[in-house]
Amino acid sequence: MARIRSNWRLSEQPEGNEPFVRPTSILTSRQDELVGYPDQFVLLVHYAQAGFAVLDVVGHNLQIEQPHLFDTLMLE
């Protein structure tokens, strides 16, 4: 993993262009050890119509660990 992380770079930042103006859902979790939920707040500037949810008692795989809650939020 260290080798992959040291060479992994995006050629273009996804949020580097104009704001995305269509409805968007951003789901995060408090126990995600890979992507911290506070780090995702910066996305709200780029996604003008975003909903933002922080789930508790879930790790990185929201769709696997809490499938019913994940599906409910996605379908909404």
C-alpha cells in the first residue's frame, strides 16, 4: 500500500473546475480510518446542491456496513 500511495496522483483535481450544480449526496462516517469526515466539508463549496450526512458506527464501507441506511439515503 505504501508503494501505491507514493505513486498515486490524479492528473486533474475533480473539484478543480467550475462548481457542480446538480443535486449531490455526500456520505461520510465518523469511524472511517481512510477518509476523515471533517476533510469532506471542503467539498460543499464545489457542490452547490449537496446534502451532507455523517453516519455513526460505520467505517469506510458504508454500503456494506449499513446497507439499509445507505440505500435509504441514496434513494432519497
